[in-house]
Amino acid sequence: MAVVEYWKIDNEKEKNEHTITGKEVDLQVFSFVVKRMKDQYTYQEVLKITAYYKGNEYGTIVAKMQNLDQDIKQLANIGIFLSPLAYKELGAIISSNYYKFTPIFGEGIENNIPDKVVEGIRGLLMDAVKEYGIQEQNGFYDMPTDIFNSTINESAFRKYNVSDIKEALKIRNLTKCNQNRNDYAVKVDGKTKRFIRICK
């Protein structure tokens, strides 16, 4: 069957993201926001596909073009169950429109923690800042890494890898980090200590 019998893309323009929605009646409850991410250092690319069911966000997967037929099936891991042919045709419409996705350059392009989750994590960290009496200095809150780790591991966000969370905060400019790291080193009494430097 033709691609258009299953899915349609929002428009033909070249832009950073496109929305793909179901064309068949049974698939109209699904939509996918697709972004083409490019590492600013290695130039490697991945696709970030955020899934929606009846308008509700279900999560994000990361897929590579060379494995798209298989990677697209990761959608089942976040609760999006489609027929084998529907998965295949979803991958096909992304592939056939690939150059309509303008690459978004950045670091940590394979990080798949959704924006809403990151917002929740930031709120949790700001509560911890108050709880531990961490003072603001020059627009930042320096949270010791042990406090950061325990705050995450004792929360509902513990299902996410702590390193991925640090990376997600860095990508969104919510923390300031040393080059090629996801934390910030500070000299304290002649010793190097590492913090998560949270932007105010």
C-alpha cells in the first residue's frame, strides 16, 4: 500500500520539525513530531520522534536512519502499539521526506528525556536548593553532586539514568558545565570538588 494511505506529513517546507499524523481512521489518534538532530562535533545524526496519542504526549524515542525500520518499533516501549505495516510506513514517510527536516545542531543528540520531564526535574532541584539552603552566587546554585544524585534517586525521576539527566539539563542550558563534562569543577580549600551548577 502507498505511504499516504497510512500517514501524512504537515507540509512540504524545509524546517526543524514536522508533524506526521494518521490518515486512516484508526490511526488518526496518533501523531508524531519528528526532529533531525546533528552532533555539532562529530556530525553524526539521529532522529528524535515524540509520540502523541489523542493529543497526549507519550514520550520520545531516538532512531538512526540506518536502522530506522527496527528503531521505529521502539515506539511500543512507550505505549504506541501499531501494526507491523503501520510501523514500516511511518518509517517510510520519514525517509522519503528526510531532507525536509533541517538539522538541529547540538550536543548530546541521543538524549531522549522529554522536555516536560526536564521541567519537572528542574522544579525538583529548585526545591532541593531551598531544602539544603544552597545560596545563589553570580546567578548560579552550586549543588554538590552527592545531593544531586540522592535528590534524583529518591524521586519519581529515578527511572532515568542520572548521567542522561545531567546531559539533558546541560543541553537545555539549565546548568553550566566544564567543557566536555556534564558537571562543574570548583576549587574548595585547594581541592577540586564537583557540582551541578544550576542556572537561576
